[in-house]
Amino acid sequence: MPTVFVLNGPNLNLLGKRQPEIYGHETLADVEASCIAKGEDLGLTIRFHQSNHEGEIVETIHRARDEAAAIAINPAAYTHTSVAIMDALLAFEGPIIEVHLSNVHRREEFRSHSWVSKAATGVICGLGSQGYLLALDAIARILAPKSV
Ligand code: CA2
């Protein structure tokens, strides 16, 4: 089964514990459980990570080069600041789906710019935790062998 790294950036460990009006009531552990269940349906092995440290996320993306067929990533605030994460993703050869729980385009202007989007195959935002599951659907379709 192909392995998919699902990566989460800073403060997402607080999901479900603060600001539920923006980010919902589910915890990151709930999102992980849903991703693992969805992965089982789709024939994907999910490796779920969260880090508050930019360098650790960069190193996890480097590991993905050998260990993962695809990446789904919510880089959180690093979306808007991190050229290092963008560069690491540009060195990854498989599909990359960028996910945001909130609709970043309806919020402060600075959230509309994403460095990560420059390396992403596709971007999903504003659909809450369902966005992670849609990202896995997209990855499964992209990775599936073409029938024609
Ligand atoms: O909408 C998203 O998923 C974001 O990536 C979330 C980031 C934000 O900086 C991005 O602009 C959009 C923030 C993640 C912080 O998550 C928290 C969750 C609960 C309580 C506090 C922070």
C-alpha cells in the first residue's frame, strides 16, 4: 500500500481546544483517526505528524522522499512565511495537497499568500477537517494506475 505523510504545522496540536468558531470542535487526534480510517478505505497507509518547529517539518518532508508516495500538508502559519518548507516540498517528486481548515481567503490579507502553494499539486481550504479526507481522495486518484 502506498504511504501518505499527513503533515501538520504549528499550533494545530491545539485543535478542538481553542477557537472552535474558526477551526471546529474536532481535536487533531480525531482528524488523525479519520485520516487513518479513510486511508484504510482507499488502500493508503497514513503516517500522521504534527510539529511546532519549521526545521522538523523540513526534515520530515526530506524523509518523505524515501518513505512516502504523496504528502497532504496543513503547514498552518508556516504557509505564509516558510520558503524553507516550500523548497523542501519542491524536492519531493510525488503529489502534494495543501489543506487549510479555514477559508484563508476570507480572513486577514496576509493569509491569502501561500509559499507552499507554489509547490502544491492542489489546494483545499475552508471545508474544515473534511479537507484532509478530500486530499486523501485526490491523492488516491492521482496515484491509481491509469486504466487506459
Ligand atoms: O485554516 C487553517 O488550517 C490554517 O492553516 C490554520 C493556521 C493559520 O495560521 C493558517 O492561516 C490557516 C493556524 C493553526 C492554529 O490552529 C489552532 C487551532 C486551535 C486553536 C489555536 C490554533
